[in-house]
Amino acid sequence: MAKPTTSLRTYALTRLALVLPMLWILLTLVFFMMRVAPGDPVTAALGGRLPEQELQQRRHAAGYDKPLIVQYVDYLGNVARLNFGTTITDDRPVTDVIIENGSATLELTFWAMVVALSVGIGLGLLAGRLRDSGADVSIRMFGIVVYAMPAFFLGFLAQLLFGERLGWLPTSGRASPEVQFLLPTHTHLYLIDAIIYGDWATFKDVVLHLILPAATLGLIIAGVLIRLVRVNVLQTMKGDYIEAARARGIDEKSVVYRHAFKNALVPVVTVLGLQVALLMSGAVLTETTFNWPGIGFELVRYLNNRDYIAVQGIITFFALIVIFISLLIDFVNAWIDPRVRY
Amino acid sequence: MRTRTSRGLRLFVLAAAVVALAAGCGSSSGSSSGGSGGGGGNSDATIIMGTTDTAIHFDPANAYDLHSWNIIYNVYDELMTIPPGGNKPVPSLATSCGWDDPKTYTCHLRSGVKFQNGDPLTSKDVEFSFQRSIVINGDQGACYLFSSLATCGKWKGNEISTPDPQTVTFHLTQPDATWPFILATGAAAIVPSSVYPATKLQPDDQPIGTGPYKLVKYQPGVQTVLERNDAYWGTPAKNARVLIQYYKDTPSLKLAIQGGDVDIAFRNLTPTDISSLRGQSGLQVVEGQGIEIRYLVFNVKLPPSDQLAVRRSIAYLIDRQSIAHNVYNDTVQPLYSMVPAGLFGHIDSYKTEYGATPNPDLAKKELTDAGINTPVPITIWWTPTHYGGGSADEYTEIKRELEGSGLFKVTLKSEEWDQYAVDRGKDIFPAFQLGWFPDYPDADDYSAYFYPNGGFWNGHYDNPQIDKAIDQEKASTDPSVREAAFAKIQTLAAKDAPTIPIWQGKQIAVVRDGVSGVQETFDPAYIFRFWLISKT
């Protein structure tokens, strides 16, 4: 007799319970990796100016020489209270960094996803439909190249071509310096703020600044999607229900567009969730290349300054997002597919 | 379900269309990428400066980096200042300052000066400013510059007296001729006692000073905006607003100045960038005197640097002109003393001792006379990014020069700054790269931190004659006494070569046509005086 499967509720609760150890392992890793890495905020800032004794005094006064276990317990206690602390180097509450710079990343990643979906699904469907044709080979090649190309390299090429050579698009920042100054920030999402501001010149300036970074990051994600969508189209085209549709005399266009493509996209939705982590790591590189003041950009800056508190806070935030999205995808999967149970 | 999927696809298509539309907008208007409106005459202009520097703090109690100090110089005032083109302090918020005796320094304040919040400046504000800097003792601050006044973190209460609202007297613990210079640094900026917390830092987006600009916006890592202080007590700024735009790296900054996004690119374009921008239409490269230096330090406890002949032999072999020209495209100049050219008291002591160009014969003689077998193996340490991207080429060139003589076998080793800054104090580097940026434009800043007690870098070199000369120059306000003391320090140091000066940097900015005043602010004080910049 087959063992009865557990309920969806049990699965969801178990999956939820697993989040805590996952988060704890991640936080612990981040904490100790930051401490094992050489340097501290005082040395990073003043190591070339002060005698060693003076540096040590300052490290002591700031508490950087406290026993690791004490620092670790303090850290976990603060995270448990959702208190990410205040950055060491510039005294900003980490929550402010997450809100202000996170909004810039959200704006970038949203539009990058739009580009990724438009290009990835569009070209993937086309390649699947035109299997083994010249177009299929070109699209596959394109997918491999954009996926394999590092974000900073693709971004740099785009800057050279569209910024320096052609002069069509701005190459850095979220807006021109004066627009950035004058634009009132309500949501920290510049496109929305520009709409609220009601100034179309400002809106246009923001859109122009968004194109290259969003396209760069989006194309990299699109590289994965192209191949995934193509494979799914090929598989669905072999499905019995497609044969049946053809046998019933439904015209080929309807078979492909209404039956095959629609079903080919179902697994893509699941994979999209997993792309969030890729999107986040890609955002760090893209933001650095395009001087985009997102959370990845700040992460690099704080890493360079050995600002433990800021780095820990930002990475914890990244981790929470990835864990939340993974959880969501698992729930959706389990809901759709009854075989997915513990 | 069908409807939902179709709607989703339509959304994607719509989104793609928006992107395409935006791209279309870009192509049609891209040629007007100048970006900055500015507009109007000089006094209404907005100046946009791009930089890869980052701001740390705008509270004088916790700032000790060039960019933060430059914002402080423009928002606050100090009792003394270095005037444009000068290298000696003159009264600023004070009308006069002078020595009552070698340990007592009195300043009389300018009357009618108000802070940007409307409060009048009094001597109590001056006392409060120094007291809070010393009490707060910020871990990224420059409190130790006030060591002649008090020990950081400890305020006894008798360090400063304020007999009336317009008079301030500093009671130093030891004679210190550099005190007027220290009063001109960003660390000595005056803050309002009615607003600033006595034991905590003021938020960086709310600085209040008496300076020519008010800070109106600060987005860390993105932008700082200054607007002219119309109630300023001095000559008003030549522009209405300054936008400082922060760039992560030099390629972005270079593209920004080329594309017209910024009017001025100041720090830190690479020598290659500067060469490629030189002569481009619409741009000018402005150069000025700089006193930032790079040098090689020997740990005189570790072999082979513990042998005088080895250090002197290396001093004979280093070709500074080749480094300045081939590595840095002449954006730096050869340095023949630890005190850079342009400062009072500078002499080319290494040129006198070892010549302007390499001399392999005398280098060999030093080693032969000392009975040292050649080639001498030596490990030289350097750090890849902290002192600029040219460091790798610079030290490869030094290795080439030393090995080219047949007298040395050089092993180059490098570490990133975070580890390097820790290891340099641990007696494991026999020879290593360092650099120095001035706190104040006086030769004392290039002597007092370098030689007593083995130098701040822990190189163990000790010369009582140099220590005595430093005491003399610190204690005397007589220029001739100080000049003689500095000459002695430089001459003795050149003979013993505990360090080898290599180059001193120039201040370089790239500006767009129509921008003027940058040249006027480039002097050894390293104060970027935005109030002098104008744009047509």
C-alpha cells in the first residue's frame, strides 16, 4: 500500500521552518567571512596616516577588538530585532541605505526583467518555432554570448558604443546631475517620482538613463531564458495534445500560438523566481559599471571601506529577498504539483 | 487562464514597446547630452563637478579626508585660512591672531559674523568646537592634530580661555609653531554651539557653518549640493550652486566630462585618461602645484635595509625622471626631498647627495666599500590600488632600474591595502611603498610625522640630530630658524636614506570650455575653493 503523502499545509510549514536554519547559516557565514578578511574601517580609512598605536586605540574605542563571540551574539540579537544597525563609515541607518539605494536597484531590476522577458521569451519562442533554421542558430548563439559575457564587459561595450561613439544615451547615474537635484523624491523610484513631479523632460531624462543599465542586465538574464523557452517549445511541440490538435484540423498558427507557446511558458515562470538571485548579483556589477546608486553599488563601496555593519545588513537583506522568493516559488510549485511534498 | 496568459504576453509586448520608445527618444535627442542647464550670467551659474572621491563625514570632529575637508572648507570657516596661491595662514574668522608667548596663542574674532542658522559667532562657539572635537575623538577624525592643545578624548577645561565674546586664547601644552597652520585645517572648522551636540556627531546632511555655501542636499555616494550663502560675511561666491556628482570609477568620470554631464572632472582621472583628454575640443586640462608625495620606506631593523650602504646604493639608482615620464605621463614631478617643492624650507637634498640622475658607479662603490656582495637580494612591497593604478608600473620600473645595475636582485610583493596597512607596522617589510597627503602646507607636516620614534610607519630609523631639529622648528616662530632646521632635517635624512622620495603629484582637473577659476584654487593648501569658480 502506498504511503499517504503529507498535506500541502504540512509541506508549507516544514518549508517555512527550514527558512530559519538557512538564514542562520547564511548570517553566520557573512559574519565570519567579514571578520576573517583583513582590515577594519579604521585601518581602511587612516592606515596610511597614523602610527600603529593610534590605530589600535581607535580600533579599541570603536569595539572592533571585542571577542568575536561577543560581536556575533550582538549581531544576531540585532538581526532578530530587525535592527540592521548604523553604518560605521558614514553613520547612516542601514534601513535608510536599503530604502534609498534598494529603490534604485528595484527600479533597475524591474526594467531589466522587462527586457529579459521581452527578449528572452520572444527570441526563445521564435527559435523553438524555427528549429534548426539559420534564425534558430543565430538566436542560440546570441543567447550563449550574452549569458557568458560579464555584465561589466557588456555594459562597457554599450557605454562605448551608445554613449561615447554615437552619443545617443547617457552612460552613468539615474538622471542628469541637475535633474537628480531638482527631482523631489517621494518613492525613491525616479520614474514614478518624475510622473508625480509631472515634468516630462525629467521623465525623459530618467528613461534615457535607465536604458543602458536595464538592457545590459536584462540581456544577461535573457540569455538563460532564450534557451529555456526554446527547449520547452520543442518539447511541447512534440506533445500528444499538439498532434491531436493538428489531427482535428486546427490551423498551424493556432496550434503553435494558442496551444504550444502557452504551455511552453509554464516552467519558465518557476525558473524566473530562481533568476532573482542572478539578477541581484548581476545588479552589483551593472550598478558599478553604470554608476547606478543601487544597493549593489553601495555594497561595493562599503566592502572597500570594510564597513562590517553595512555589508552585513545589505547581504542579510539580499538573503531575505532570495529566501522569500524561493519560498514563494516552492509554495506555488507545491500548489500546482501534488507530488511536491515532504 | 487563456485570457490571463494572453494579457501577460501583451504586458511584455507593451513593456518592450516602452523600452523601444525610450530608445527612440534617446536616438533623437542624444546629441544634446550636455545635460546641465546652468544658464544665466556668472553669478547664477550652477557648477557641476565630478569626482571619484567619496565623502566620509561633514562634521569637522570626524573628518580627515581630502574630499570631506573640501566640503567643510566651503561650508564652514576656520579662524585662519590659506589664501589662494599662498602657503601661509592668514586670519579668516579672526581679524588677528598672534603669540603671547611660545605656548599661548590669542585670536580676536571678526564681528558681525553669523552662522547659517542666524546665530552670531562668539568665542564660546570656538571653544565649543575644539572641545567637542577632542571629546568626541572620532575614529575617522583628525583630533590628533590638536595634540599640542589636549590629549584626544580628555578635556580638562583650561585649554582655551574666552575673556570676552570676541577673544579666544589657546593655552598649548608645548611650543608649536605650526598651530596657526592647524587652525587653518578642516579639523578646526567652527560650529555653532547652539546646534551641534557636544558629545555626538552632527548628521552629515545638516552641517551649519559660517562659510560661503550652505549644504542643501547630500545623498551619500550620489550627490552633494551646495548653494551660495547670501548672508556670507566675506566676498560672495561667483556661482549660485555647486553640484558634486560622485562616480564609482574613472571610466565613468571620463565619459561624464566628455559627454558634458559635468563641468569639471577633479580627482581621480588616470594619467592615460588625462593624456587622452588633453587637446580634445571643448575641454581643457588645468594643472597646478601639488604637494602629495610618494616614497619608498626602509625598515632599518630588517636586512638588507639595515645596512646604510644598501639604502644609499638604491638612492643612487632610482631614476625619478623616467618614472614621472614613462609611468605617469608627466602628471607627476620628480621629488628629491621628503619635503615637496613649493613649501617653505624645501631643499633638493637627495639631488645634492645622489645627483639628479642615476649613478650606477657610485651605487656600486657604496656596496663595495661596505664589503657587501652583489647582487643584493631585496624584497620591496607595494600596494596595487590605494596609491593609484600606476603603482604596479612604478614598482616594475624601480625593479628594472635596480636590477639593470646588476647590483640588486629585487623581489616585488604586493598586498591589497587592508592587509598592507596592518602588515607595514609588523616588521615584515624590509622596503615598502607609502604616500603622504598634507594636513597643512608646512614642512613640519613632512618631518614631525616621519622621523621621531621611527616615523608613523614604524621604520625604526632614529636620528637624535633630526629629532632636535624638529623640536627647534616646532618651537620657533622665526622663519630663519625654521628654515635652517628644515634644511638640516632634509640633509641628514638624505645622507642616511631611511626613505627615498620618488615623486610629488600635481593637482589636475579637466574642465569644459567656459569654466574658469580652477587654476586659482590649485595651490599647496589643497583647498578646492568653489567660490572662485565661474561659468559663462
